[in-house]
Amino acid sequence: MGGHAMAFEKVALLGTGLMGFPMARNLAQAGVVVTAWNRTQAKADPLTANGAKVVAKASDAVTDADIIITMMSDGPTVLAMIKEVSWALGAGALWIDMSSTKPAEAREARALLEAEGVAFLDAPVSGGTKGAEAASLAIMAGGEAADFDRAAPVLGVMGRPVHVGPTGTGQLSKLCNQTIVAVTIGAVAEAMLLAEEGGADPAALRAALKGGFADSVILQQHGERMTTGNFEPGGLSKFQLKDLDNVLGEAESVGLSLPMTQGVRDRFAHFVDHMDGADRDHSGLYLELKARQEGGA
């Protein structure tokens, strides 16, 4: 692949946490020129081993970047970052926010960047830390088709990008994803508990359902977590709750009532607020279901 690396634009990646770090590493290993920044610099420093440059100031990271990628905790953090570094952005750059935010925050980010002559895509991801490490993330991108086409080579290094519509629809797609995840966790928890209490081996049940209509990543991965009691977080329950609140807020704004989402949201709220579940894996909804049987929920 001689000279292939020349095809990539220069990337600044802001936020090298659980997700951002492996994403930055994959970019650097693919030959993308990457400058990384993280508020706690020590977390980003190991990326130098993969050929990335690590800088102390976010403004230094974006100065010469063609593409800026943010992977941060929430929308307000991303909007604050845009305001902080806007003076250092080059006109004609493209900002891709891969954090999970609200659709309205994506539209606000676009408006802020448009004023600087910078294009914007909201491109949140699904697949968790495993997907980030394996470069197999599902990437849902909202924005202009031309900007998506420009971003596709870089996004393709981290996963499978799909253009889903105008600004904000990337975040909307992520919310749809989170709805299916949460409701499915609820369904798998009920099936696992029923199997156990009824005398079937849950591991054998999962094997029996493999490849059938009810099979899913959640059945296989989270079903196992539930029956082995492993609630060390991959996806945090407090973030699942935040996402479901955003789903319901968005549904309300378009005049929809989502009863299953509402029900599972209320149960996550109980798990987080009353069962010390905030920092446990979202498959811990199983514990809320068990507590409910004992009248403890």
C-alpha cells in the first residue's frame, strides 16, 4: 500500500478516554497523522508509541487539523470545547463529534462552527470499548452528504459509517439504538430469571437460542453477565439512564409517547438512585428485576 497514507487528512482527536484512546490508536496505526489531546494528558501520552503526537493544549491540537474529532462525556462539554478552540480552527476544517449528545446540541454545534467556516457532522457510535478496540464501531452520521463523503475514509478506519440524514439525526439514531438496547436488556433479564427459577440452565438456554429469532448480542453477552453476576461496567447504568431521558425528551418534542422506553427508564432510575447501580453495568437491570420479586423494588 505504498503512499496510501497520503490519502488521509490530518486529524486532531480531543478526548482519549475509554473510547477515544483506542479510536486514536487505530487512526495512527492506519497511517493517519493524529494529534491527540486529553484533559488529563497522562491518559493520552501512551499514544505516542503508535506514532500519534500528544499536545498539552486543545487549541494546539486543532491548529493545523483538517478534521477534528471529539469523543467527550456529553453535549455541554463538546459545545464548551468548540467555544474554547474556535479561534484556532482553520476555515475549511471539518469537525466530527462522535460523543453521545442531544440532537438539539448537535444543531447548536453546527451553528457555532458554521460561523467559523467549519463544517460539522454528528457521528455517535455503538459497539462500546470492544468495538472501539476492534475498529468495528457502528457509526451513525448526521450532516451534509458532501461532508460525510469527506469524512468516510477516516471514519472507516474506526468502524462502519452510515449517513443517516441531516444534522442531529446521527444523535437521533444513537438514541434509537439506546432504546433498543435498554428494552432488550429488560427482556433478556426477564428470560434469564424465568429460566433460572423454572429450573433450566441459562447458559444452555442461550446456546439453544443462538441463531434463532430471539438471538442478539445482548442475549449472549449481557445474558451471561446476568447469570454469572458480572456487573463490572462496560456500559454504565447512569449513562443508560441519561440516554433514555434524552430519548424521552426527543419523543416528547415530536409528540410521541414510548411506553416501553418509559417503563425501562423508570426502572434504571430506581437502580441508579436506590440500589447503588450508577456505576454498574447496564445489564445490572437484572438486579433491579430480582429485587422487585422480593418486594425490594
